[in-house]
Amino acid sequence: MREAAFVKQNKDKWLKFESLLSNKTNLDPNQLSDLYIEITDHLSYAQTFYPNSNTEQYLNQIASKAHQTIYRTKKESKNRLISFFKTEFPLMFYHHHRELLISFLTFSLFVIVGAYSAANDGDFVRSFLGDGYVNMTLENIEKGDPMAVYKQQGEFHMFLGITINNIKVALFAFGYGIMFGIGSLFIMLRNGIMLGSFQYFFYDQGLLWESMRTIWIHGTIEISVIIIAGCSGLVLGNGMLFTGTLPRLTAFTRGVINGLKILISTIPFFIIAGFLEGFVTRHTEMPDWLAIFIIASSLALILFYYVYYPIYLHRKMKAEEINKSSNQITLNITE
């Protein structure tokens, strides 16, 4: 649909929405909420088909104003959290798959760098992981239990400590995005090198499979959401660097809000990863098929929620919008 036709078809709704926002004393919260959802759908459509246009800027402004008005005048509904994870976040995250890809590629590159460095420098692993950890692991290998580090603490204390630590790493990955995204890439660099050197260390000891089948039980989700947290920092940084047609402050504010939404989305997954590390990973005696099933299920969960589901929702919304436009055109021809 051409931009002019899109504006003509929907301008009455937009004007009605602006009128409701201006007439604050007579706001019907439910009606306003319904219109807000439709406006954000229109905004997503405009971002897809008319990027950096006056229409996108106009819709973004009234959507931002509406968001502030709604959540000042209407109590959060009980299903707000469900709505966020089910619809609001995935639709927003679709537009940040590029940042996700950059975060993933950066992390993957430095995993290779870490493994290569460990292979060519005998002291490299110790410089990153520390002498204490390396010596302890070597002792565990000699005792015939190389993964004993996951059995040292009680289940709950380990779960709690790991979860809090991972969330701290994610906060740093997001917060360092204020340095135009470079800080977030540095977090990906550091963690990527650490993982690469860590895995090479076990490979060098002839324990690559044993380490992978154990560590990736929790690491599949843990590493994935650290990469996603890096994505949140890049979204923040992009809000400062690439403003498009928006005023710099507006673009920065949007970057902060979207980055925070991405960061918030990782918290349940960090809790799952912490639970797996605290309560499941320690059972190194479990059969290979069970470990592989947990790892594969974890990877499928991450790929579904952060890659497939946002694309599916976006395409579904776009198809509904196109069908609605086609029906409107048919109706106009009939009339």
C-alpha cells in the first residue's frame, strides 16, 4: 500500500486518538488502551514499509504520548506481564534482530580467538580463568571427577549466586551500551574469549565431550541470554548514534526503553539457567541422551522465542493489515 493511501485510510482513527489524549478528563481507559494497541500496530507497519518517513515519526510521537498517558491514568492489568512477553516484546524485538546478529557474531568470533590463543599460549587459560580455578580443575581431573566444581555448593545457594551473577553481567552488557555500543561489544569480547579458552582447556585434557555435555546443560541458555543482553546494549548505543528523522533525545529515549525491555526479557531465562546449573548440572552421572535432550530443548526454546516467534508475529500482523487494507479497498469499490 502506498504511504498516502495508508494515511488516508487511518487518519480518522489517529485524529480521534489525539482528541482522546487531549481531552484527559473524559478518558475511557479501556477505549484508549484499544486504540493504543492499534496505533502501535500502525507504527510497526510504518516502520516496515515507510522507514524514516513523516508518517513513522508522527505515529511514534502519538504512541509515546499515549503510553505515558495510559500508564498514568490506568492501573496495570493483571495480565500485563503476560501481554509483555507474549506480544509487546516479541513485536518490538523483531526490529532489533540486526543488533542480535552483531552481538552473536562478535561473541562467536572471540570464542574462536580465545580457543586459538589458548592453543598457542600455555599460560593464556590461566591469565583468563585464574590459577586457582585451573589448579582445582586439574586436581578434580586427577581424582576422576573433572566436573566436581558444580558439586561444591548446595543446590539453592549455587542457583541463587549464579543467577544474581549472570544478571549482573547482563546489566553491565546493557549499561556499557551508553558508550555508543562499544562497551557492550567489549563484554561480548571478554566473555567470548573466556568461553573459547575454557573449552580449549578441556579439549587439551581430552575431556571436550565430557565438558560440553555437562557445561552446556545450563550454558546453552546462559550464554544465549548474555548475547541477547549484549544486543540490548547495542540497541541503547544505536539510539544515540542513529536517530533517523527523530530528535536525538527522542531516539535516545526509545533506545533506552527498548534496550531495557530486551534486558527484562532475559531475567526469566537467567533464572532457568541458574536453576539448571544449581540443581541439574551437578548430576554428571546422567546418561548422554538426557543431557543432549536438555541442551537441545534449551536451544530450541531460545531460538523459538527470540528468533522465530518475533518473525511469526510480525508476519501475522502484516498479513492482517494487508487483508484489512484489501477489504477496505473492496468496500470502497463496491460503494
